[in-house]
Amino acid sequence: MFYDLHMHSCLSPCAEDEMTPNNIVNMASIIGLDLIAVTDHNSTKQLPAIDKVAKQVGMKLLYGVEIETNEEVHVLGLFNTLEKSQKFQEWIDFYMPEVELDEDFFGHQWIMNEKDEIIAHERRLLLVSLYATLEQTVDAIHKYGGRAILAHVLDRANSVTNQLGFIPMDLPYDGLEVKSEEQRLRVIESNPWITEDSTNWFIDSDAHRLVEMSEADHYLRDSVYQKLWGEDL
């Protein structure tokens, strides 16, 4: 399956307003993707609309979120059902700081329906660190039936290597996200306990605009999908 498992909708204040449920799903179909995940910052509230549109188009979906931990590390939580993702929102709400959104400074945080109609505005600022550590976050994702992927591990201020300086050996993550094959080799070189086969590798776009979404370049084997998100998990 050709995939892109890291992108943001217009619920994320850093994403463009064009990132509506229909635009995301239809663009994914046009560029030849088979599997996507929308991973807004600290929220799963856009996923019900994404789910309805994906079913209309026939796009396979994982139900995602990008959590910012107390250490300011970004972690993708990917669930195989909408219900699991919505239950996980309860955990997010418990650890979410009550910081009011300044829309003029940060931008919109729109929640839409399947017709791309605005049905709510998220008033809490989503670009914050939760009151939960990296270990607590990974454990919670697992508890709610998801898989934890360390996001953009060599890029951005919020990568695990930038914030901690290393990838913890004993952290039970399910995969590492890189931007290229060259980055994957760099991770292996600088972390000798990580090998090509010891973890699951993902190359995603982290798209905030439609033009940034990955083309059908990165392939996820059915066996890997089944291992992580199959019916037996």
C-alpha cells in the first residue's frame, strides 16, 4: 500500500485552511495513495469527518494524532478504528493545558463535517505540550489500542533526538519516522542498537498544505500493516 501517515487538517493551527476533509482525501486519491492518516496536533476531533469522506472515496484510513509530550517530543498515535481514536481523546483532554487560542496569532482551529462545513471552533490552543511524559504517552497510546511512532526523528525542534539528544533504548515505540532513506541510515549509524530490521520505518510528508502531501512513493507491506494494525491486535 502506498501511504502517507502524517498530515494535518485545518484543525491544526499551523496548517492551511485548504486542508479540509474532502480536499485531503480526494488529493490522496488523485496522487495514488492507498492509505493515509490525518494527525492533527493534540486532537482527534476532525477524524469523524475524515472517516466519512474516506469511506465515500474508498480510501483506507488509520486514525491518527500527533501528541506533544511534556519534553516537547512529537509522537504519532495511530489507531485502526475511529472508536479507539475518540476514546483516546479523553486521555488527551485530561492532560491538556487550558490555554486559550489567540486566533489572530496562531490561526484557525476549525472542526468540519463531511461536507467541509465548519461545525465548531477548537478554543484551546493545540500547539502545546501535554502534562504527560514521553513514556506516559507511548504507554497510553498502547493502552487505547494504538501504535506509537516517534515523529520526524531527525528533523524539527520537536524531534526526539533534538529534545533528548538520543532515542531511548528501552522506550517501547512501534516505529520511527524519517524523511528519507539517507536519514534512516543516519539513525542506524548514530544509534547502534537500532538496526534495519529491529523497528518499523515510515517516510511521511508531515503535510500542512495539499502540495506537500507525499506522492505514491513509499510502500507499506501488507505484512507490516497486519503486524501493527491487523484484526488480531
